[in-house]
Amino acid sequence: MSQDTQPWRAWWQEQRRRNEELVRATQAMTMAWTLQVGHGPSSPLWTLRPRNELDQARRGGAGGLGRFLLKVRKSRKRRLRCGSADAEPWHLEISLPSGRSGCFQCSPESTVGELKVRAQQFFRRGFLRLFSKDRCLSPCESLAGLRDEHLTAAVAKVKIAASLAAFSIWSFNGPVVVWGNPHSGGENYDVEHLLQNVQQIKAADTAFAAILGNGSVVTWGDPTWGGFSDDVVLQNVRSISGSSTSFGAVLQNGGVVTWGEGQEDIQEVQDELHDVQEIVATSTAFCALRSDGSVVTWGNREMGGEVTPQVRRKLREVCQVKASGGAFAAILKNGSVVTWGHPKYGGDSDIVEQLRNVQQLCTSRAAFAAVCGETSSVVTWGDARFGGDSSMVQHQLRNVMKIKASQKAFAAILKDSTVVCWGDAKSGGDCRSVQSKLQGVRQIRASGAAFAALLQNGDVVTWGSATSGGDSSSVADQLHHIQQIKSSSDAFVALRDDAQLICWGNPRFGGDGPCWNSDEQLEEDERTKSCGACGVAERAVVSRVAKTVEALISKAPRSVGNCQSAADIFRRSLETSPSSAEIHLHLADALNCIMRIETNGNMLLISGTQDTPENIRIWKKVGPEAWEHANEALKSMPRSARAASVYADAFQYMSSAHGILRQALTGGGQEFLRNARRMQKLGPQEEGGLGFIFEGCFYLAAPWPVRDPSVALRLMQKALAVKKSKRNFYYMGYLAAVCKGSHL
């Protein structure tokens, strides 16, 4: 064949291929399209489009599918209804303390929880509690006895506590929700049933302690460092303070009880611990401030547990005590400051002559900063590497309103609501990169090496170490209308006014926290607790069983035998706890691991590749059982990102047993897309962006005209932005090659 005819032959072959694809697509589209993302056949993802719109579609289109004879229809939100349409409706009026009110149509089949959801949407306020004339209404309570009543809605104050690597959130008369590192208090299954009417939660480095309404205390976390308190009597507790490794509680009678690591020294001063107002702690020592203005210390002598006679003579009329990692500083009634402890941690302030008329103190790990005098200037001392030297910005430190500190740096809010920083630049001591944004600052929070400033308009500005939360770009579009911010050592959590929790920072320190609506989660926990369907005792069993098989199923290299043994353990556990959602979830996950190892090994499920007869046999054998247990878990935990992920995996294997191509063109494709988008909504960071991977795989593996590698590539890029894992790099490389080959 001559060279002149080769281009024409290539063109003819390309046209023939396109015609064949068009015929196949037409045949497929003549069938009833069942790929949809809505809740029924009335909201299909794709519908046939007239040919006279083809040119317009090619110029733009919607959703990346415009070049095909298809268009994307917007999904319609279902209106929330309170009760059955068949029941006779009546009206309830709900009002806020501000006077704003709304009238809601209800039926006797409705619950208070359903009405509360509608009220929150109407008032655009989260964490509402509904009250009748004489009591607070339970979310699971029926509306049948409240006909034509006038209800009052009050916004419950939400509180957040943080240990070194975990968070706790709770509200009035609600449950406690925790997340983060389990070894730092990120799990509380064993004591969840005890956490009723929580008034206050305090944290040590790796444990939490909650004061209940009856004055008792519940602890969880590392048992050695304060997470276990059964060997002490904790009744009539007024307040709690935590050090790095232990807790100290002030009782109503002014006495003190301590527990955790290294509390033997308290016996030496036990007789002096009376009329105590508060307790402050360094990393390994405590200081109790008594009502007469004197102090009592115990613990590590070098780190502040011992006061020399010379210093003790000065400790009269103490008003306030602050602690660094290894030293104490006391503000006296006359405005002077007395320090003791390790000199490298700021325990020697005699060299500082300007410490007069001190208004407030702030501490980093090894330095102090004091706001002094009528000009509200700042005096610093301690280790210069930890912010103990502020000479570079001293001329700016006037009219200081408040100071916050990370481990090695300080940030001061001035009277004009701007910010001045000093200390270690990598720990937030240099804010020049965001200085123009730091206007109208009303509050600052600090992690171990980063800062987050809450502005008066509700926006958030961050700086410092990216791994400690100094980079919030991944959630920047969500950080608006923020009410409060809390930090662990390397992560932040922000509570928005619509009750949404926004987390960022190191995932191992709580930075990949719950992405569900926190108000709905707390209400759901409260509702199940009130209705007696919580199963807390079962969850304690689950925790122990899960820890038993954790080493087994995660053993490297992970094998089918290990996963099968774990599955057998969970099957036996279901015999005694058949309603446990956690056991169903763990069992489904183990079965998914078996199928993944034996078949595709995390590779794309593409028709004609992984769907071998042997793989299909395994999927048919194991898939239905995995899906059944994953479905049970998801029904009980509809807002759990982990449950959504395990369910999506199980469905993928079960449906692929009936043919990958067939599932892509029938109802299986609809469910697959819904699963992927649910993962993106509930937990975009779950499994390193698995929700984006799933949807990207759909657009890559589906046949023409649904197949769209460019859309798949954009989704894979989102997954890679979440986590730079080997799997995500593999998919990115594969997609890049496909797109390059397709000239997209």
C-alpha cells in the first residue's frame, strides 16, 4: 500500500469505529436508562437529547458529558415532611427567645426529633432544644400529646475539649462524641453508657475526664496517664485540671484528689490541701491555689513541684497561677510576678525588671509572656527558641488585648484587632504571609506549631506548620460563619453556626475528624439513647473484640487466612450481639479484604480484565454476605464515613459478580454512583479520598457514551490532593496515560 493511501485508510477505520460505537450506544439508549442519582425514576442522571441540540452540547454541555446526546438534569431535593400524609395534620408554633417564631404542620405520627430538624432548617440555627411549658422534650418523643401547644426553642451551647491527639464534643443533656487517636481518648466505648448529664470535660495529653451533674467523674483514654480512675474516690468534684500524665480534681469541700502517673508525692502535702480554689499543672508537677492566696505544690521538684524558702516568702496574696512545661508563674495582688521551677522553662524571672502591674500571663512550652502597665506592653522571658525573646517586634507590642501561644511561638491580638507574632517561625512565629488577612481578629487558637485566627465576620485565617493545621486550604471554602475553634497538638476543629464541624491538620491527631453534621449526630445518639436502642454494652464488647483481631487483620503481609480468621471471630460475636452495627461493619470489612486480596488487589474493575470466571466465583460466594453486613451497619450508622466506605466496597464486589459492563448500564451503575458521592459527602478524606476514586473509576470503566476519562482524571486529582498514596499515584498515572492516548 502506498504512503498516499495510508491516511485515507486510517480515516476510514476511525469512521467505521465511531459508527460501530454509535450503533452500540443507540442500542443501549433504546433500553430504559436506569443510571440515576435521584431517589426514583423521575430524576435520571442522563436523558436522550434532541439532535438539533448536539452542536450546543459539544460547545459546552453539563457535567463533562455535553459532547454526547445527553444532558444532566439537576437532582431535586425532597421536601422534609413531619409525619404521614394520611394522618390528620395540626399546627405547632415554635419561638426563639429573640421573639422570632414559626408555625409547623405536624401529625400524631411525627416525633420531636423530626420537628426539631424542620425547626433548625427554618430558623437556620443548629443544636436546638425544644421545650414545652414545663420540660425539655426528648427527640424520640411523639408529638401526639402536644397538639396546638406553643413550644420554645433554645440553642444549646456546644463545648469542645481536646487532648494531645483527640477531640470530645458535647452539649447540654446530650451525649459525648469523640474522635482522633484511640490511645489519646479518641474512643470511649467502654464508658459511653456512663456519660450522662456531662457538665465539664478536661484533658491530659492522652486521656479525658468528665464531670457529671451528680459530681462524679468518668475517665477514658490511656489508663496509665489518667484514663483509669477506679482506684480513687471521685465524688462531689467541682473542677479538674490535667497535666501531661495525670489529673487533679478539686472537691466541693476544697480537698484535692489526683490520679495518673507519678502522684505519690501528693501524700507529703495532703494535709495542706484544703480550701483549694483551682489547680494548675506543668508537664509533671501541680500547684494548688488556696482561698487565702497561698499555694501548695507537689510532683517533679525540678519542674515546679518544689518551692524554695526564698520564693515561698514572696508567695503571698496570689491571684492567679500559670504554668509552662516546667515552671510556674504567680501574679500577686500588687501586680508583681513570682516564678519558680526549671530556669530553662521560664522558672527564673528575676532578670526581668519590667514585670510590674501585670494584667495577664501566657505560656509556651518553655517561655512566658506578660501584658504589663497602662500601655499594655509585653514582657517576655524564658527560652528564646520558644518565644522568650520578643525584641524583634517589641515596638509593635502596645495596646495588647490577649496573647495565645503554640509550643514555640506567641501571637498577640492588639486593640485594633490586628496580630503581632514572635518566636519560632515554623511554629507560627512569623505571620507575614497572612498579615493582610489578619484584620478584625476576635480570637486566636494555637495547636503545637500553628495558629488559627477567628475573624469578626466568622472567617478563619491560619498560619504556621502545615502538618499542625497551619494550612487550611483544603477546607477554606467551608471556613465561614464559624462560632468557635478548638485545637489538639497538630489539628484544629471549627464549629460553624449551622452545626457543621470542620476539621483540618494531621489526621492522626484528629484532623480528619467527623465530616457529618455534628448536631444531627449528637441528636441521633441522644435519640437512640432515650429510646433504649443504643446498645452501649454491646459497643464495649465490640471494642474489646476489635482490639483482639486488630493485630490479626492488619498483620503484614495481610493474608486471606488472617482476614478469614478475623471474619470468623466477628461471626461468633454476632451470635451474642446480633444487633451490633460495629460488629456488622468489622465483619463486612474483613470479607471485603478477602475478596480484594484474592481478586483485583485494588486494581480497576474493568470489563474483560478482572472479571475472570475465578474472580466472579469468589465475588458470588463472598460478596452477598459482605453486602448484607455492610448494609446492616450503614442502616444503623447512616452518617458514618467508614460505614459508607465499607458498604461501597461490598456492593462493588457483589454487583460485579453479575458482569461489570451489565452493571454499568443498569441499576448497578446508579447505586455505584450514589455510594461514591455519599462517601465524598460524609468523609472526603476517608480511605485517602476513596469516594473520588470510586466515581472516577465509574467514568473510566463505563462504556461509551458514559465513559469520560477527563472527568475521571479530575476526580483522581481530587483523591491525590487528599492523600499522596501509592494507590492514588497509580490511578493518576493510569488516567494520565488513558487521557493522553485519547487526546483529551
